[in-house]
Amino acid sequence: MATQSPFSLLESFLQNLNLPLTPPAWAVDETHRRIVLLLNHVLMQEPQAMERLGRNKGRTVRVQWRNMTFKVLVTPAGLLDVAPAESTVDLALVITEESPLAIAQELMQGGKPAVRIEGDVQLAAEVSWLIDNVRWDMEEDLARLLGDAPAHAMVQAVDVMAQAVQQFVGRSSRNGSDGKAA
């Protein structure tokens, strides 16, 4: 007897709703600005990343998933800024997986979602290097706010939860692929 994951039930329910879930333009713009702030915070922890990005100053990268688009401009300092809407795109990264749950599952299993790359090959290589080598040290940032011991405990708790979700997702995907119940 095959069992269906509750995540796939939720996904099919949301797809059948057909609600216009388009946020207002100001909310999208503010979200983009907050993402750029976070990315710049992470980049500033890695001088080599800033150096590599700085060589691509003035270049624009667009990340797209479904109808959502996020464009960033590389600054001379090797950081990012929200790109003007009319700016020419040098590199387009289009996430080809339609399902947000499949993307989350891929990320939880340590993989990357499928991406179609269009544009400048050298810039694509730099972005790929950044994705592979730059990591956010969340524990270090939390330690600045809370102290070392509470930050370490929080990060450990999140790791345990993430591993539990990863095991569940892995078990769900295996059960769904071979038709066996858990």
C-alpha cells in the first residue's frame, strides 16, 4: 500500500487554489533589499569573495524562479546592490524546478536545484565559486548578540531539527519512488 507524503498533498492543494498571490511592489522591493543586505553581510566575511566579485563590477545577475525575479548589480567594492529594473542582464540563472517543495527537498539533502544558465560564462564561474565556497557563519553572528554558549546551543538545536527533517524528506522520497509504505 503506497502512502502519499503530506507535503505533496499540501503542494497539490496550493496549486489547485489558483489564488493571485502577488505581493505588492513595495513588499517585493523591500524583500530584495533585505536579501541584498544579508548577502553583503555574508560576502564581507570573505575578502576573497569580495575580490572576485569586484572584478565583475557593473555586471548584473538575474535569478528567476517561476514569475519571481531578483536582479543584483555587482558594485566596485565587490558587494551587491539591487539592480535597476531597466538594467541589462549579463547572467541569468533560471531555477527550472517548479515545485517549491522539491527545491526545499533538494536543498535539505545537500544538493542544488536544477538551474538553466544564460549569459557570460566567466561571471557564471565566479557565481558558482561563490555558491560553492561562501557560507554564512550563523553561530558567529548569534554569538555577537547572545554570547558563545547560547549561540552554540541554538545552532546545535537547529542542526538536530534540520537532520530530522532531512531524514523525513529522504524517507518520504524513497517511499514515494518505490511505492512502499513507511
